[in-house]
Amino acid sequence: MTIITFESKAYKMQLEGIYKYLKALYEEDKEKERKKPYTIKEACKLLEVSPRKLQDWRNEGVISFTQIKNKIYFRQEDIDQMLEKYSVKNLVK
């Protein structure tokens, strides 16, 4: 077994480099996940509503969606936009 020694400063720099690399990978993965479209089932789980309620919202124009043939998808941006549009500001003074 070989023992490798580092100066404290070099060791900290090495750890910082690894941390920055892992953080960049995490952010990239998070952005990819954010751009992934949700199916009806996934959107229902995310919003904690039934498929029927989501259907009502689509019919009423409450939430935007994408339809490709007979498949329906929701983008994260559409969900965020709906939540922002219908959010109730705190009325307590």
C-alpha cells in the first residue's frame, strides 16, 4: 500500500475542485429533470390532484398542456405558471 500525502492547502483545493465538479453535475441533472415533460399520472402526483381534476383544469384553460396524438404532457413551466397565476397572496396584515 502506498501512502500519499498532501499539504493542507493543496488538499483543500482538491476538495473544492471535486465539490465544484459535483455541483455542476447536479445542477445539469436538475435542469434536465426540470425540462422533462410530465405525463398525466406524474402531474397528478406532483400537484396532488386526481386525473379528473387535472382534466377539468385542462378543459377550463387553467393549465396549459401539450398533446401529441392521444398523449398529454405537462411542462414544468406550465405547472409553475398555473401555480403563480392562481396563488393567493397573504391577506393578513
